[in-house]
Amino acid sequence: MPDYKFKTIDEAGKVRSDTMIASNPMELEKRLGSMGFDLLSYQEQAKASGSIFGRKSITRRELINFTFHIEQLMKAGVPLLDCLRDIRDSLEYSHFTDILQTIIDDIEGGKTMSLALAEHKHVFDDVYVTLVRVGEETGQLTKVLREMGETLRWQDELASHSRKIMIYPAIVTAVVLIVVTFLMTYLMPQLLPFIKNIGTEIPTHTKVLIAVSSAFVNYWYLIFMAPILIYAAIKAIVRVNPAVQYTVDSMKLKIWLFGPLMLKIKIARFANYFAMMYGSGITVLNALKISEGIMNNVKLEDSIRTAREKITEGMQISESFEATGVFPSMVVRMIKVGEDTGAMDDALLNVSYFYDREVKESIDKIEPTMMPALTVILGLVMMWIMMSVLGPVYDAVANIKI
């Protein structure tokens, strides 16, 4: 369906401009009218020019609130379409209200909720859509939405903890870069003639400092652009070379401090989603196939795919995960317990709980460790610069005979 750039006016006389997807201008006018707007003008445009449905998404908080509200309204006995209209009308006009209106129109046109949500994969991923479809088929949509809301809240909290650990290092790193750049490009060039005219032999560490300062003065643009260019080059190679993507993702899981933490986060997420899907009635093979898309790491995706293939060949679930050599023994043991007891979802939730706690404890340990470590690094840089500058001066003064 095409995108339309339009202008509308509301009951208060306020003119708005935005874009919306619609099959034709009549549908565009109908959708805007249902939201309380009168269409003034419109223009069809290509999706690539900035379609809100092709490129813009909603925040995780908006998705959490939507899931919570629709679950609460449905639990109170409100029909699905009325739930969606109530949520749409309670929001200020935004891209999300456009999405909700499209979903309402699709359901009114005969689609199920899962099919309507599937039209917006940039907002509702495969896990969300699949679980809604299972809830519709089993008559437990309210339960599925409640579990999905809890999972999204857990995921948001986990992401918040992960961001927390990066704030201080980012600030200190920025300060170090600013200080070093100032010293190398402004202070050192002024001190350089003085150091050379002292008359004493220049120490090696001072020569290194002079060389670094010269590089900053003459090639500062390359120094700052190099990390960006290297990152862009790696991203470009990764897109066209799966082997490089696999190698890069494998290295991510081995980075000091952050690699193990990243692995725990992804395993906790996998276990939580897998448990929710399994508990909702999705088969193990389908749950594993969907789980591949939520890992965001080729090595882990390949491991899940390998486990799924081995299960298809007749191997037990726990044995297939153990054969991948990626998942920790605790995960394998809990899956084995789930197989033996028939409570796979409970076993996986235990895994999720354990790794969630591990992640929080790791963050609590890493954060106070990184603060003094980065301070020491800044101190060492400053000490090197001071020794390189003051060392020759001290040697010259020491050689003066009174």
C-alpha cells in the first residue's frame, strides 16, 4: 500500500501534517475521520522517502503499555475492537495511533488480530504475533497477553541495567579523549620548541610524545575518522560475508567483562521467550525456530538451529543443546529436568531467573570496578605527559653547575 503525506485540521482548528499508509485516498480520509481529523490535502509518496511504517517504530514502553491495557480491558470483558478503539482514543495523535487505526480497520475487514499485527513487523515481532495467534486458537488470549506484558517489562528492565553500565565509561572515555586532544594539539606544540632548545638529550618517552602530538596536529581528522571508517567497513563486510559475521559475533561473546555478560543476557532472554512459547502450546521445534530470530547473534542462532536439526533427527532436547557446545551446563541440566518432569516451561523460567540475577550481580560488580580502572587510565596518561614534558627540564636543571 502507498504512503500519503497529508494535512488535516482537528475540531480545535489546529492543522497537522504527517504521513500514513492507506490503500487509496478514500481509505485515508476514512481513517483520519475516525480519529477526529478532516483531510485538507494529501500527496502520495514512495515508502523509501520516509514512511512511518517502513522505517519508524514505537518505543518498548509504548508496546508494554499497549499490551498491558489491552490485556486489562479484555480481562474485564470488553470486546477486542472496543479495546483497540479505547486505547487509540486515549493516546495523543502519534505514529502509534495510525498503526492502531490500521489494525482496527484490518480486523473490521475480517482479519484476526494476529494477522493484523503481522502487517506491522517493525512493531510486533514474530514472537509477539505467534503468541497472539496461539492465544486466539486456544481461547487464552488474555493469558498470553499478560505473559507477554510481563516478559516485555522484564526485557525493558534488563536493557535498563545494561545501559546503566555504559554511562560512566562513556563519560570518562569522552573526558579522556577531550583532555588528550587538547594536550596534543594545543599545549604540546607550544612546549615543543622549549623542550628542543633545552640542550639535553631528549628521552625516548618524550620523543614518543612528540611523535604522537605531531600526528594529532597533522592527521587529527584521520585519527577521529579511523574508528568510524573501520566500524563501517566491518559492517559492510559482515553484510556480504556470513563467515565474517559468525567470527565477529563469536568474538563479541569473548570480550573481556562484556562478552560473558552479553551471553548471560541472551541466554536469559532465550529461556524466557522459549518458556513462554512452550507454555502457550507452541511446539518445541516451532519455538526454537522463532527463537533464532530474537538472539541477534549469528553464533547463537546457528547453535539453536543445530539443536533444532538434531531434535528433528530424534535426539533429546537436552542432548541436542549439549552437542552445540555453546550453552552452559546449567542450561542443559535444567532442560533435562524439564524433559524428565514434563515441566519444560518451569525449568526454563528457572534458567531465566538465574541468569537475570547473574546479569544484575555482574553489573553491580563491574560498575564500581570500572570507575577506578578508568580513573587510573586517565591518571597514567596525564603522568606520561607530565613526565615527558618535565623530564627534560629536570635533567637540564640537574646538570647546571653552581
